[in-house]
Amino acid sequence: MTRDPRLPTWAPCVPQRLIRRLYETDAKGIYDDELIDEVGYALFARCESFITANRAVAGEPPCPLCGQTVPRQEVLRCPCGWELPWPDYFKTIQHKQLSGAEPVLAQFRDFVAKFPAARTPREKLLLIDRLIHGFHWYYKTQSPTRPVAVNLIEGRLREVVDFLDSLTYGDQSTPGTRQIREQWCKGLEVNPDWYPSRRAAKKDTEVARETRETTRKGRGNKT
């Protein structure tokens, strides 16, 4: 089926295999400049698409042919001659993990601004690492909710969390990545029931606590 050329296109989520290779290489103390740029600019393109899609939904859809912002109305029309019903435009955004609130947009804008300006492999890798380990935030409680990686990396939420949990780290990994991982784990622990791995850990902790309490009471009864 031929794709309608009038429709906007969005950068896809980044393949897990690329990111896995990046972390496996980094764990060996090797900076692969080509791989770092491949991953970084794939994330860059995805962030740009996310930002643009949110701008379109907010009332400023860009023309996919010339890039000019057009008024959002029932039928979008651009001076370059392009036109498309808004519902058709919006369908290209729906169910594509292309929506988020301002805290997420701020993280993505920050990456888009900083990554091209980064000069060293270490600086680039840390920008990538911070980005994919970020979170959506709930403004009322000022606490993390779901990981932003689900908007950036291929896979469902559980698959993406399991994937990030499985990334390789070593003694030669870039300094700072372990600290970012620790913050990531703390963010997941805010909502442990959302993630199977965290639910299991939470259950194990509760069982261990109950066992200690039962043992303590048993000892108390013997005295």
C-alpha cells in the first residue's frame, strides 16, 4: 500500500540493539565515535519528532512539505499548496508514543540543544545516558511517573524497563553512568507496582520483613 505523500512522517523509536551495543562497548572502556553518533542522532531525530508532534497538537502543526507552521483548523492548508484534514494529520501522531507534558519536552529540548554541541565522546555518551534514563513527572506530587525511554526506544513499557535494567556496565564504563543508573532505579521504586521486576523485588522485601517479624515475636515468646 502506497503511503499518502501528504502525511507527516516521524522519526521511529531507536532499536534496542544499537543501544545495547553502545553500552557493551562502553563497559570495555572503548569509545566508538561512529556508534555514539549513530545512537545520539537517532535519539536526536526522535526527540525532534516528539517536540514537533506536541507542537502540532497544541495548535501549531508544521507543513510536512515546506516546514511552515499552518493554522490548525478542520482542513490544514499551507501557502506552498499542501493541504490535509486535521484528523488525518492527528492520526499519524496517535498511539505512537509522541505525547508528553512540559517536563518531558524540556528534557528533549535540552538534548536537542546540547548533543550537536558536544565535543568529546564522554560528553555525548553522558547526554545519551541521562536522556534515556529520564522520567515523566506528575506536577501535583513533583515525583517521577513512567520512564521517557518508552517514547524513545522500541518496545512496550515493560520491555523497555527490562531492557534498560539489562544494560551492561563494567569497571571501565564511563564515569557518571552508574550514578545515573542509581537515580533511575530510585525513580522506578516510586511506582514499583508498575513494573514486574520491581513488584517481585517489593514482594521479596515484604516477605523478608514478615519473616524477621515472625522470628522476633517467636524469640520474644520464649523469654
